[in-house]
Amino acid sequence: MNQLQSAIFAKLSAALGAGVVFDAVPDNKPGVYTVIGDDTGQAWDTDDAAGKECTITIYTYATNTGQASTTKGYKGAKALAESVYNALHLQRISVADWNSSRVVFEFEQAQRDNDGISRQVIQRFRIYLHK
């Protein structure tokens, strides 16, 4: 699954720009950013080929500190989440040693973060890999 995460990271970084995509929540990061989070994988083999059905969850945060009013709250988080959607949904990604079908958007949920101030958008995408 590390290869899938690396491919998603590369795709999002190219689309969203440097310093916006992380693989862990950064310490004391003000502003709006995206974190590649949890993933799942299960066998999706056929009679003559190996395969994996994978999901990956993307978390987008708006910390509400040090932001312009145009990016505070849900507005900033949802705008960046829309860019994540556009970068991944129905796109193909290159994963080492695997062929990929399109990435498919599954769901999105916007909510307050655990701190009660920041906002968070959670998105999940499904990817089928085969050899």
C-alpha cells in the first residue's frame, strides 16, 4: 500500500502545489492543507491475474488560524477538498508494478475537527489495481 500512497501523494502534490499535501498532520500548521490518511486493501484476483481493491481516505483541514477570511471555516476546507476531488476522481494513477483502473470517489463528509474550531472534510476514493 506504500506504493499507492506514494502515487496519490505525487498526483495531489502536482495538482495542489507544494506544501499543501502531507502524509501526517503537521505540527502547528496554520491554514488549509490535505493529509493522506487511512487505506484499505483486499484481494481482487481473477483466475489468471493478481489484483487489489483499495480505498484511501483523504483529510482536508482548515485550522482557522492565520487565514484570510476567504479561507476560514468550511469555505477553505471545502474549496481544497473540491481540488482533491478534481485531481483524483475518474483519473488514472501510476502505481509501481501495478496497472490501475480509474480512481473513483466514494463519499465526502464535512465536520468540525476535534478541537471544536477547525474544520475537516473527509473523502474516500476507491482504486482497483491489477497485474
